[in-house]
Amino acid sequence: MSASTGDLSSGQQRADMSITRLLADTQLFGNLAPDDLAACAGRFREVHFEKGELLFGRGDPGTSLYLLAEGQVRLATATAGGRELSFQVAVAGDIFGEIALLDGWPRSAEATALTPVTAYLLERSAFRELWSRHPTITDAVVSFLCRRLRDVSDKLEAIALYPLEVRLAKFLLVALGDRQPPPGKRLPLQLGYSQSELALLLGASRPKINAALGALEQSGAVGRTQDRLFCDPAKLALVAQRDDA
């Protein structure tokens, strides 16, 4: 019995360490002191979802937030007429579902697994308990929400003011991160979701995304195969700097 208990304890410790590493890279928890971070990690539990499975729907009670460990999750809103807008594809290390967790209101969006997903879930009751025992979380929440507002403002500005080709170039540059290609080469980029998903993220239709990709291809900023893009960051940056079509 003791060996089994020891194995369970060791397994939980490894899980907590994995969660701690993920939390340390998030905007919400990343600036917490090590002891506060470890306390938060200990209150998460692991959950799994199959491809196409709904993690939560719009209007559901907001009882938890998610920390994504593996896979991709689409966050989207939809009208009563069925029109849909994806505003994020969450990947490993991303946190989502935090707004309803903080204010206690129903979910404002739906979350769907685009791939098999492993995530860590933090219940609202556990978060409120952590908040009361670790005052530094208050500052972290305020800072996090301010960053979220700035992100929303930037996205609205991009949709309202920039042509699709420019928005797409900016999006691809973010996806590439700090990677740089060898001289004379392009960087491969596998987004992991379809042109339709990409169109929803950028507030456009699939044909318009295809046309924008074609324009980037003509300029030499990208090359395309059936399942991957090959990107030239320098040429994408030139396109991203344009402010008119």
C-alpha cells in the first residue's frame, strides 16, 4: 500500500511541476512568486477532450478556466442566424475561459477541440480561495485584464483599418515568432487548421483568404504546398507595414 501511495504522490508531484512550468509562461500567473505559483499549480486537475468535442458553449455557467497542455482549441462566437467568428485558436501554454471565471457570468463564447486535447482545469471556487490567500494574484489579474483589453483593441483596429493582405502578413509573423530562416531559404509553417478556420480568425471569407495568400505568394512573401506554408519573414514584414491596399 505504501509503495502505491508513494507512486501516486510522485506522479502528482511531476504533474504539478509540469503545470508550474506552463503557468510560469502565462500572462496571468507568470509574475507570481514561486510559492504562489506552486500553490496555484496544486489546484489544477487534468482533463482530456477528443477532436470536435465541445469544452464549453456560449451561455454555459463559467465555473472554470483552462490551461492548454497539448492540442488546439478554437474559441468562437456565433449569431442566432449561424454566422460564426473565431477570435482565437488556443495552443499549448494558452489560458482561456478566464473571463467567466472572474465575473461569474455565463460563457461569452464557445470552445471546441480542433485536435485531441490535454488541458488543466481550475475551478472558480479554488481560484477564489487562492485569490484570498495570495494577495499578489490581485495585481496579476488586473495586469492580465489590461493586456486582454489592449489585445482586443489591436484586433479591432486591424479589422477596421488594414486590408486583409496586411492582416494576414501580421498574423503569419506572429505565428513564426522569433524564428529566422537560413540565408536564401524560407521558414516552413504548419498552422494546423484550415483556410476556413484562418478566415474566421481574420474576419474574412475563405475565398478572400485564398486571394490574400495568392497575393503574398506573388510578392514572394510565402510559398504554398498542400499542407504547409513557407514564409519569408523579411518580405512579410514589408507587407505588414503597408497601411492601404
